[in-house]
Amino acid sequence: MTRELKIVCLGDSITYGWPWGPEVSWTTMLENVIAGRVINRGIPGNTTTQMLERFDKAVLKADPTHLIIMGGINDIVWQESFDRIVWNLRSMAEKAAQHNIKVVFGMPTAVDDEYIELLTQRIRDWIKEYSAQQDIPVIDFDQAFYDHDRNIKTELLSADGAHPTKEGYQAMFAHIDTSIFE
């Protein structure tokens, strides 16, 4: 007997769908196209440390088949160390794998701030390398926010330069290859 597809999306405001709410999030769009459940566990302002702290309640209690982990930008804003951020991301991925939950990483999105973007790119690079080593699928959400010359499409970001517009959330969703959940 095959288990019903159940995806938990663990993250921050960009998983949640801020500022419009979960109905605008890429998570809701995903649930509308798959044969299964998508559980949005995005909490605005969360760091990867906070995501790891609530992991058992937010993820394990839901008993999902898949987990999409997406975070890191709030850590940068709060000046968390790179080592702590990647330790948290790795710990979540390992904990999920120990419970036979298939892990997927969502790439942190673009931020229209040169310094934050530079630090975020370092996290993206680590996610790419770690995911390749561990055979973990990655959703390239960040690619939705760059043009062909790697300029940020600021029209897809809210006035704060960090959160997607409604069109930005749609562009993120367009980067999800649903075959990774089969």
C-alpha cells in the first residue's frame, strides 16, 4: 500500500506567503496541482535555528512523505554565522532522512541588498554542493528573480526588496518540478 503524498514546507515568511497570507504562497499553488496534501509550516521571521527547534512538532508530528526546507535569509539579517546556518540546514535534512522523509531544499530567494545577497549566495552554493553529495532535489526558487544578465527582477519583490509580490510567488511556483515528489 502506497502512502498518500504529504509535503511539509518548513520555512519563514517566504514559505508562509507574507504579506498576503498562505493563500498566495507557492505552497498553496503546489497543493492545487498535486494529488496529496501540502502543509505550510512557514513562520514569518523564523531563522534556521528556530526551524530546527520546532522540527519535531512542525514536521515529524505531521508524518509527511516529503519535506521542503527553505530558510537562511533571516539568519543573515540577524548576523548568524554561516557555520550555524549550514549546521541547522544539514541537521534538519539528516533528521528527516532518519525518519524516512524525502528531503527537498528550496533555494533562498533573491534580496535586493548587495551585502545580504552576497551572503545568501554563499548559502545557496552550500545547498547546491550538499544536495549534490546527498542526492537531494533542489527547487531553484532563486532563479525566478533573476534576468538573463543575473540582475534582480525587482518588480517581483515587494517594496522591502526581500518578500515576493503576488507575481513573485507565482514565478517561484513555476520553478517547481512536481516530478520530484513521485
